[in-house]
Amino acid sequence: MIFTTYYSCLLRSFETLLVLTLSPPPPFSLVSTQCGHCKKMAPDWEKLAEVWDGHEVGMIADVDCTTEGKPLCDANGVKGFPSLKYGDPTSLEDYQGSRTYKDLAKFAEENLKPVCSPANIDLCDDEKKKQIEEYMKLSVEDIDAKIESEEEKLEEAETEFKDAVSKLQDKYQELSQDKDDKIAAVKESGLGLLKSIKAAKAKAGKDEL
């Protein structure tokens, strides 16, 4: 299905979502996309979407991150494709489970339901209620500043991770090259010749017998 502005509004009208985010070439569909992983899970995903079609609270959706869906993808930190997200449309979380129909259906049944939020404060525990009350007292500007501050922490964590991985890769390359150099040095020192001489001596010994 194509992700349109209307569909974006429709997504946000639901309390909980299970969303598949993609970056396919138009025209968009799970089957026509060049993404192999998407094609593989397309039948199960579409079957699950049919089961949840018309649900009052939850929705199964797929989003094209290259067109009108891009703001939703950017706002929820979508980095790779396909990605699975779930939860409050304004604050989706990563889905880490299996992508079989059985497991997706079970997860949807257990998690696509009203969750703690300003609109459902009766579902919140005392700690969350207190936190919501404190945030509700803030101005929009203060809330924006807090959101920006927390998102910067997420970006910092991502940057630190990438830097660490890059260093590990560099170290791996260094160790791999060092290993190759040592192997080459051993071979050049006459290891192969020694083995050949050993084999020749063994053969000569047999011939003498």
C-alpha cells in the first residue's frame, strides 16, 4: 500500500501500532520492493494486517520512509530497512522478536492495546502519573528543549557505538595484516623447503629398504 498524508493521520489516530518501515522504490508494496527480507515476510505481514483491520485500538501498518512517511520514520529513529516498531504512534519502540506469523500475531495480541499515556493516565502506575503531571506543567518550549536534550543523548550513544565498532574493525584489520605478515615471513624463512626435504628423506629411506 502507498503511504499517504491521509494514512499518516490515520496511523496517529490509533493508540498502539505495529509498524513495518521500509525504503522501497515507488510504486510501493511489500511484494514489489527490492528488499529481500520484505518479500519474505510479506505474506505473514499482510495476513496479520487483515486480522487487525478495523480494530478500534491497534493497527498493523507498513510505512514508506522515502515519501510522506519520512517524518514518522525520522521522528522514531529508523536507521535500517526493514525495521519493525510498535507502541504509541508518537513514541514507537523497536520490535526485537521473531518475524514469523505466529510470533508476530502473539506479540500483537499481547501488546497492541491501550498503554499508559496522557490520554490513558488511569493505565499508568503512580511513578508515571507523577511524571506526566510534572511534564504537563511545562511550556511547549520547555518540552521541546527536553525532547531535544534526550534525543541528543540517543545520537551520542549511536555515535559512540559506531566509533567503537570502527575502532574494532581497524584493530581487526591490523591484527589480520600482522598475522598475514607473520605467516608470509615463516613461509619465506624456508618452512616449505624444510617440509620438502623431510619428504625427500623419507622417500629416500624407503627406497633404500
